[in-house]
Amino acid sequence: MTTRAEDFPALRERLRAQCDAIVAQYEQPRSALLPLIHLFQQHEGYASPEAIRAVAERLNLTPAVVESTVSFYTLFFRRPVGKYVLQVCRGLACTINGAEDIMAYFREKLGIGHLQTTPDGIFSYEEVECLAACDRATCMQVNLDFVYDLTPQMIDELIAAMRAGTYAVAPMPQTEIPGPTWTVRQDSQVSMGEKSAGAQDQLNPNNAGGLDKDGVIMLDRIILQEGRFKGRTKERLANVEPAIVNILENGASH
Amino acid sequence: MPVVKVLTEGIGEANLRDMHVYRQRGGYKQFERALTAMKPADVLDAADKSGLRGRGGAGFPTGKKWSFLPSNDRPRYLVCNCDEAEPGTFKDHMLLEEAPHLVLEGILLGTYGIGSHHAYMYIRGEFKRGYEIFMQTVEQARQAGFIGKNLFGTGYDIEVTVHRGAGAYICGEETALLNSLEGKRGEPRLKPPFPAVAGLYGMPTVVNNVETLAYLVPILEKGPEWFAAAGTERSKGYKVISISGHVKKPGNYEVPLGIPVRELIEIAGGLRDGRTLMAIQPGGGSSACIFEEHLDLPYDYESLAKAGTMLGSGAMVVMDDTTDFVKAAFNLVRFFAHESCGQCTPCREGGHWLETVLHRFVDGRALHSDIDMLRKVGHQITGINLCPLGDSIEPFLLSVLNRFPEQFEARVVKEAALPA
């Protein structure tokens, strides 16, 4: 079995003609950014780092620019997702027509919450903003396919069908095992309720001098900086975090 | 009942996605006539005379918008805005999926009307089915010779590119949409320059809503006078109204502008039995509520503006006495906080803080001072942002806070329960 990353060059080669056709539709190549990411996501199940790099190369942009753009849009997944992405509408019209009960039912049935994926990798669940189907509230999308007028019974049926692999909508391609969530913001350690190891003993982990799990990031910056910045930061540090200045002075390893 | 069938003609009866069906019903005749027998200026003139105003939310006169294009030789573009995401609005969704050829003909007419050779169709990322349908529509039209070079032997070329978004409400704002179309983050631009002067790729550009462009077809067919005869003095013509919430028959209903709000609710089947009306949000998530005493208000741009709200995208959410207005306000504020692009501090931070404060109300742990806090923060967000998103956060909250203060006060922690 090869990994997704190993398969990527072949995929990229296979999609080359299609990519060129997309780029040719626009008067400026950068316009093809969204469609190209859509294309790769359609094949890989998410906007992978390799895809971002490939699109950057194709459009003559830096990967950071592509990443920044991709991160703006909620339909681009930054991490692998489940086979079925269930996006339940939490808009006003759905909410006043019972969406809260529907969402509670989903959470209970799936055992996961907003922006999470089940451990078996089958379901990803998200509560999304108005899906423009308010006349048929409450509604949802399964892999962007609409399901209208939801009832608990329908939910039971569709979850069972997805588990059995008989659901009418095609599953997302799954080239990697998904983690507990697919958004970068949610899977950062701080928002998962875990402070990074280094910051645990600090009073103000967000101040200059905050420590990261892998090393003393802010401290490194201070050490590497020359001149006035160093002096001023050190002065400020001496007031708020004398312990860090101590490490800095005594060269304690990190 | 004053319900009319103009754009909605044939929807639900015939398969309008089929090119043959659409042409049998007179489809693409207006486009052919425009190209072979009319100058672009004649199309603009018809749009202007009809009094058609932008159906996306701002209500700007379409003919006037087109006339702002400078007369130079630079390439110019028409962009059709199908990034429908205003809470409560679902008319473009229907038109895209059920009458795609009508939409395309409208786009082609608009493109010719502004003298452009390239049209872009921006479709909301969530409308995957709509996107697939529209791609087929464009392909059918290309094969029938309505898109491409030298159309009808006139030497006029029109190219249409369909672009799919990827989930961002803010891309419905025209300059954010242009950025998104250019492959950038969907952040609104500073205006001026307006898109008419420097839009897509810095070229003169017109961005029109799906419904606006679709109305060009019947306007050319039946004449601008026919369209202008409907509606009111300044809000002319017809409009598709999306009615949802606590009504018996929610749906899209096409009516002449200016009919009383009461009648619109009756068209949608009226309230559920045994319920009383509490509030109506008349123009999408950005609009302030109107109440029982406004039921005889004519549903048009001016009357709603005078009542302190707006017609917006024509999305009416009806709420009866089962509605929890604290939760409703939290819902919409959370929406705007979630969809803020983050460029302007008042919108980014204010929306977030309003959401946080409202969350305390929803949980029943708000302080009495939080009621003033809601007003203060709401007031401070409004009117100082690049785009209208920031200004959309306050209206609904303020209108329900003024109307139902008891619902908010009921969620305040009793003083006795507070630690001394």
C-alpha cells in the first residue's frame, strides 16, 4: 500500500490536462485557485499540503498565499474528513423550526459534536450557516447534496444507510485516516483544552516568552534578535516574567 | 391573490433545464432579437426604462449601474452574483436549479447590454447540484450557438465562465466576490473605485444578481413599460419573495412590489393554527424586524426603509409566539460573527463580543448591565466598516431588544444569586 503523499505525483500528472483547461478559462491564472483546489479535494478528500504546493507551483504563487486563501473558505478541508460530511443548517429559519432538536439528535446518534469526525472515520459533523433552503426547513447537506425536511426517523435511516455503505450519495474519497477534527483552529492544542507542555508553569503563556511544546519559541526569537529589540524585550520580560530572563541569562537548555 | 408567474413561469410544471423545452416556450428569442436587431444601448435603455432595481439586496437601479461604466476600449466584464447566502433567502437557489436557461439568457442579455464579451457566473460553493446543472446549461447553449464567437453571424462574441465559490457569505458582497473570483481571500475592497471603474482584474465590471439579470428576459419580451406598470412609483415591477418561518406554506412567491405585508403572509398560507404573529424579518438576516402594526405596510423599498428596515434580498422570515427572541438574536449575531472576513476591527471584534454577551443571555447568566452592553457594542459596530456586513449585525438584535425587553430581562441572573 502506498500512502497518499506517495501517490500524489501520479495524481497530479493525471489531472494535468484538466488543470490546464481550468486555468485557460480565466484571463488571469490566479482565478483558477479555487477551482483547482476543488479539483484536488474532489480526488483526495481534502485540500492536502501537496495539493496546495502543486497549485502554488502551477499558478506561480507561494504556497503560503495559496494556504492563506484556502483557509478563508469553509468548504475547503484542511485535514482529512469522514466519508460522509454531514452539514446541518443552523440558520434562523431552520432554528425556529426545530433545528436545535435535530442537531441534538445528530450529536447523540453520532456521539460527536460540531466540527468533529467519528473515530471510525465514517462521519464528519458540522453545524453550518443558512443553506438557502428555508422553505424546506430543517435541512442539511450530505457531501453537498441537499436533504430536506429532516425528521429523527430520516436521520436514523440515513445514518444506517451510510454505515452499511448503501447511501445514495457517493462517499468522499478517503486517502488518509481522518483525525478528530478537520479545522486547524479546532485541532490546535490550546483550543482542545491542552496547554502546550512548556507553557504550563507560566503565568501568562501568551506574553512574549511563552513556551511552545517543541521548544522555547519566543525565547529563541529573542536570542536570535540583535540590537534594540533584544534589549527592550528583555526589559519588558524582566517586569512580567523574571523566570524567563533567568533562563535566558543562565542559558538553560530547552 | 396577486401571485404572478414571470420568472417562476413553468417552474414545477415543465423541465426547464431542458434546452428544447425552454426554447419551445420562447427561450433565447429575446437574446437573438437583441443581438440581431438591437444595439447594446437599446438593452440598457430597456433596463433603465423598466425601473428594474438590483434584486440582490441593495436595490440599486440596474440601468444606472450599467451607465456608470466608462466609455473606453478596455475589456469589461459582467459578473452574475449567485452567492446567495443571506439567511432566509432561497430564490436564486430555485432559479439556478429550476430555470437555469432563463438565468443564462439574462446573463447573455446583460453581457450584450454593457457591451462586454466575457461573463462570469459566480455560484455559491454549497450549490453543487446547481453548479452541475448550470455547467450543462452552458454546454447546451454553446452547442446551440448562443455562446462563442460570431453569434448569429453578427460578429459579436460572448464567452461565459462558471466559477464555484467555496463557502463564504461575504463573497456575496460585490467587491469580495471579485476578489474571490480573482483567486484571493474574499475580502471586500475599499470603495471607490467602484467595480464599474475598476472591478475584475482592474477592468470596468458590472456585478448583478441572478434575479436581476433573469428579469431582463421578460422586460425585453413584454417591454419595459409592462414591467414599470407593476409595483409602486419608485419600486417598480415584480420580485420573487422567499417566505419562510412559521407559515403554513413556506416558499418562493413572485408578486408585484408594494403589496401589503399581510397579503404576503396570506399567500404563504398564513400562520399556523392557534398562533399569533410576533415579528417579521422582511429582508433577510441583515434587516430589522417589523411587527403586527406594520401588517398593512406596502412591501416595497421605500415603505420598508421608512419603517426603519429594508427590503434587502426579499427574504421574509415570519415568527410566531413560539419564538425565543433571545435565541433568534444570538443565532443571527453568531452568523455575522462567523462570516465576518476579519478586515475591519469593529465588525470582527464587535461581532464576536456581541455573540459572547448574547451567549450569556441564552444560558441565563447575563448581568443586568449586559443589556446596556448589547446596545453599546451594537451601536459602536455600525457605520464604520468597509462593507455592509458590520452594519448588518445590529438591526435585528436592536429591534427585538426594543420590542421584547422582557425576554432579555428574564435571562438576567437575579441579584440574590450573585456572590456578594
